[in-house]
Amino acid sequence: MDFKYDVIVIGAGHAGCEAATAAANLGSKTCLITMDMNKVGQMSCNPAVGGIAKGQIVREIDALGGQMGLITDQTAIQFRLLNRSKGPAMWSPRAQCDRNKFSWAWREILENTPNLHIWQDTVKEIIVENGEIVGLKTWWEVTFHAKCVVLTAGTFLNGLMHVGKTMLPGGRMAEPASYQLTESIAAQGITYGRMKTGTPVRIDGRSVHYELMDTQDGEADFHKFSFMDTSVRHLKQLQCWTCYTNEESHDILRKGLADSPLFNGQIQSIGPRYCPSIETKIVTFPDKEQHQLFLEPEGETTQELYLNGFSSSLPMDVQMAALKKIPAFKDLVIYRPGYAIEYDFFDPTQLKHTLETKKIKNLFFAGQVNGTTGYEEAAGQGLIAGINAHINCHGGEPFTLARDEAYIGVLIDDLVTKGVDEPYRMFTSRAEYRILLRMDDADMRLTERGYQMGLVTKERYELLKRKREEVERIIEFTRNYSIKAALINDALETLGTTPLRHGCKLIDLINRPQLSIESMAEHIPALKRELDQIEDRKEEIIEAAEIQIKYQGYIERERIIADKLARLESIKIKGRFDYDSLQSLSTEARQKLIKIDPETIAQASRIPGVSPSDINVLLVLSGR
């Protein structure tokens, strides 16, 4: 059998689902090929979305017209806004989700997206003609022809699972790995390597002594992920719990290290630095007497619990014995042990910023195949790959995001410019322009771009316009409204801030750290009347206005810096130089520039090993 499509997406994880829906919603005839239709959008590890910087990525996906934020809100069983004690540049939403409902919500969207077809099968080979992908073959001996292919295979490429000395092939527990596809791609000159990740035990909640743990409650205010969905919480909200390991459990873990695949040479590949296994923690931090663990529900009604912080590939009996030394788990029963998994990934420096491979035209990579870790990083890449696959089919300018536009832009630029030597995880510290990339203004930054491209609906765009008008109206009111000292000083003293000596504008008062728009509205009837005019999403709009007021100076200063550096982004150098012949460059710079072949001077400046003096040489040669 033969099938023909514009875009084929291989793999139905978070990257694959976003890629497929983006391409289809833009108008491409799209096929999503998955090994198991019942596992689309599967949360392979922790059933949670968001967290530090990751939450910002999800809001960006949502602002551009992607699906992850909507599905997270629909299936969340606990929501928290992290880093509230810090400034808004550091605020990060995080939601615990119902694992099964999350997956089924994705399937409902996929099955009802126009232009999108799902095929259940495993891809074994790509078909390339004259340096351009034209199709693929599956294990069911079906041939697909396509203009573009997006590979999002996650941990399935030659996946190998480890529990102690036991090794089983698979892409996930109880699911087969994908074979031959890596070799088919490598035969076209694309290099690959191996990485490792892991997951903890799944616990039967009926065996846990919750009274010996601390509770961690969610939050019930207006915050959520999507800028669209106005219903804040759909499912019953549940608790999480925390406890700690102890010296007794550490002793058992240490004794088991000889049988640990991570320490006996069984696993050679590199694991995630920022999500280490429990055995790595006790080796890396030998003086630490305890490590915090988070016990998190897998769903609204299930007894299955996820033990965050106890990822392990130690033998099953060692995992169990160590956990039973923790008082809350003294009678522990588990559904399955933790395990590690090794899988193939492709060096992302072989990609353009569109995520199209440099060596094979119209072949795109997104997600863990690019050396990243995390659902959010994968979904962000999938969205960009799906958009650009559609553009390659139907024409248009490539769609990319700059480092001052989105965390997704930082993520992709880091991957294609710097490459990876360990699983890449996004942090706020990776972004130079954190104040510009706040979670509250992802829609202000990106929704108009998504609308111009055709992925954002008219309804969403109208919501943005109304929000922007309301925010600007409130800010303008505070700029122009005069305050008389005699009329406000009693209120200021009540609110714990210094009285005025003379009158001022309202905006000057709101800039004080002790004051807010809402606290001022209680004492200034004219301001209250302005706020009462807001018909929808009142709290969200007031928060957005207040952040712009209080952080305007920081925002403007960071924008000036970003604009200066943007000039380097305008200096195109791809294809202009024979780097090998430029002896004025350092040897390392020549090697790196040949390998990466950067698009612009700015990208060249971010390549590790390319020094400021090397950049000056390129500027001179560019006539700047």
C-alpha cells in the first residue's frame, strides 16, 4: 500500500502531537504515525507540566496556537505558581495532571483535527532521493510518500531499559523500541549518539503512611496555562506530599552501587545533570544526610503515585529495601520499579533554526531526538518543526523565534549553535532576556505572530487585542491621575508606606513595593471604577498592567540591550566565507565555524570556542 501526504510526523509524544496539529491546522494534509494510538501524548515520566522556565515554554506554545496549555488546564489535578517570592521574570506555572486524561484529551484533539490522519505502525526506513526526503517505509510494509517528514521518536530509537543487571529492549516500560530507523538516517551522513534518562518507582497509595509526611497543597487563584480557557480548574484538586531519605536508606543504596548500571559500566551514555538518579545523588553529595522526595498522584481516581526525586536503575530489591527505611514507606507496595533507559539522539548542530536537517532537505527533528529532556522542550520544538514543515510544503518565509522573543527561541538556538553533551533542560538562567520573556506576557509577545502565520484563531487574536487595550487603558489612567497628599496619606500609613509630602501621579504610588493596583483601588474610587469596567479576565489584566508599571525601567533597559545585539543578527554570513582559509581566526574558531556554519554574526558569537577577537575579524571582513 502507498499513501501520500504533505507532512508526516513520526512519533506521537509531546513533540509529535504539537507538530502534527500545527501542520494540519495550517492546512497541510498530515499523517501522524504512532506505535500505539492509546499512548498519544503520553507522560512517560512525571505526570506534570511546567516548572522553572518550562512553564514559560508552555505559555509560549499556547500563545502561538498550540495545544499543550489547553490540555494541561483541562486535566490538571494540582496547580502551583513557583517562585512567587521572586520577581515576575522568575514566576513559573506548574501543574500535576491526570496522566490518562491528559493522553485521552490529546487523542480527542488529534482525531478531530481537520487534515490530520493517524496511522498505527512503526517506521523502519526513510526514503531519500537527491538529498531530499520523499517518504518512508514501515514494518507493516507500507510506503508513505511525503513532501516533509518530522521525526519525534523520543526514547524509542534503539531504546534499552535497565533495572540492575537486567536489560530489556523497549522505548518505555511494556512498549517496544524502534529499530533500523536510526541506521537508515545515519546512512545519509547524519551523526548520532546515545543518551540516558530514568524514572522512579510507582507506588500503591494504599501502602503509604501519609501521616508521616508533610502535605503540599495546590493553589486556587486565577493563574493557569492557557490564555484561552477561562474555566480555571476542571478536575478535583489533590494534595502532594513530601518526605526525606535518611542515612539508613543511603547505606542500602551505597551497598547496591556495584549492581548499578550507572556505576558498573553497563550504561556508557550520559544522563541528565539536573534530574539525577538517587544513586547519583548519594555519590555526588556524599556528605548530605537526606534528599527531599515528592510523592505525587498520577490521576484523579487512581492509587498510583509517582515518587519524584527517587529516579533509579538499581536492582529492584535494593530500591525496595532503601525505600522501606523511610518511615512513610515502611509498608511499601509498588506497581513497578524505577528504571533507566538508553536511546539514540542526533547531534542538533546538524539542524537549521527551523529544525530542518542541513543534510536532508525537508526532514525535521524535534524533541528528545535532538538531545533535550522534558515534555515542554519537546512540545516547543514540535510546534516549530510542524509550522516549518507546512511552510516548506506550501511556501512562505521560515518561522523562527529569536532569543529575545521566546524561551523556545533560546532553546532552539542553544541546540543548533552549541549542541549538547548531556540531555538539555531549559532554565531561566539560559535566557539573557528573562525580563522580556515573562510568563505573563507570552501572549503579548507571540500571539500576533501566530495570527499572521495562520495558526492563531480570530477568536484568540480578538482576546489579545481586548486585553492589550485594557492593560494600556489602566496604565494610562495611572499616569494621568493626580493624587493629593491630604486625601491619601491616612491610607498610605495604613498600608505601611511613607506618607506623601506633596501630590503625585498615581503611577508613582503603584511603583512602591508595598502598594498594588488593587490595594490602591480600595482607597481611590476613580481607580476602582476603571477596574470595574474590565468585563473578562480582570485579575489577569490587572496583574499584567501592574508588572508593566513596576518593571518598566528594567523592561526598557533590557529591550535596548536586545535591540543592540539584534544588529548583529542582521549581518548574514552563511556561505560568505571559506573559514578554513581565514588564518586570522583561531584554529578552534575555524573548526567550530565550519561545523556549525552560522547564519549570522550573532549566532557565530554564541558558538563555544569562538572568541570576541574572532567575531571582530568576521565583522571587519563583513565590512562593518
